[in-house]
Amino acid sequence: MVASLALLAVASQANAAEWQHEIAPYLWGSAMDGTVGIGDVTAAADLSFSDILDDLEFGFMGTYRATRDRYSITFDALYMGLGMTERGPNGLLKADIDVDQVGLAADFGYALTERFTILAGLRYTDLDAQIKATGPLGNELSAEEQQSWVDPVIGAKVSWPLAERWSAALRGDIGGFGVGSEFAVQGIATLRWQVSPRTGVLLAYRYLEMDYEDGSGDDFFKYDMAISGPAMGVVFTF
């Protein structure tokens, strides 16, 4: 009898602690500010969201999150294909920059309290960059490089309810530590409206900065870039 009651209690806890899943495709209205360097060719990129919309060749962003009890697993995917032209002072110098960027992140979370979660994970970045710089006399320098790296990431997330269907969250993480990039930092502020038990709307602001360098001389590659701006998405829960 005691054994049967114990088995019933374990089964009840297992049912109460089923995994909950969320998928959130989103649009990130980002601006970019930084430097891309390949060998002796270096170009500064300073793009507003409207510039990126003009230059965007293709883009996709989405997040998957699974939670159970105090545990959570999150995957984030980002792809942007950009083709842009930057000009120097008085338009004498011109740089054509083509960047394809893939970002994949996975982290594990453990909730210390109902509202505070610590995070640890990995962020993979793959870049294919091409730069063609044209001088005032028509002389050209061009370079192309493909680089990929993995950053260890640690961080924390704080969330709290605001009203019956509203909640807010803040997430921050740092990474790189010289393992992949020299340094990487990310911050996300999120406001969520739960329209129905299965559907929610997200409004957010996201900031992501990476400082990566590799090689020397003709093999030198530099990507020191900050990407920031508002985001909006839909959350499907099942």
C-alpha cells in the first residue's frame, strides 16, 4: 500500500512537471555600427534600420524555448545577408561590403527563484565577408574572408508579472573570453502580452556586440560590431 502511494505521488509529480514549449519568430529592427577588416582592407559600417532594410538581401530570426520545473533550454537562430555601400569624407573613398551572418545560440537555464534564472551556453557565429574599397583615382582593393567561431556565454534573466496578461523580462550575458571572440555582450529587454493561452506578442529591445580578431598580415580578419534595435515577434506555446 505504501509503495503504491509512493508510485502515485511520483507519477503525479511527473505529470505536473511536463515540458512546455515555445516558438517565437521575430523581426529585429536592428542598426549596425562597427568595423570589418580583411587583410589590409578595413571598412567602417554605420547603418540605421532603414539602411539595413534597403541593403537586406534575406533575413530570418527565431527562438525556441522549453521549460520544466526550474530548468529551461533555449535556442536562438539568426541569419542576415547584407550588401551595403559606405563612403568616406567628401565621397572620395567608397567601400562595398557584402556580409552573410549566421548566429546560433543555445543555453541552459536554472531558476534560483521564481523570477531569477542563471544561464550558461554557447553562441556560434559564421561570417562570410567581402570588401571592395575604391579610392579617388579609381584604384581598387578587394578582399574576401570566411570565419566562424564559438563563444562560451554566461548570464542571467529576471522576469516579473505586470498585470493579468502582461509580463516583463530582462536578460544579460557576456561571452567570448578569448576562446572565440575577444569579448561579446548581449542585453535584451522584453515586454510580453499573452493574447490567449497559446499565443502571445513580444515587444523587445536587443543589443548584441562582438569583438573578434584572427590572423595577421594578409590573413588578418576583424569583426568589431554592435547590432541593436527594437524587435517584435509572436510566441506560440504548446
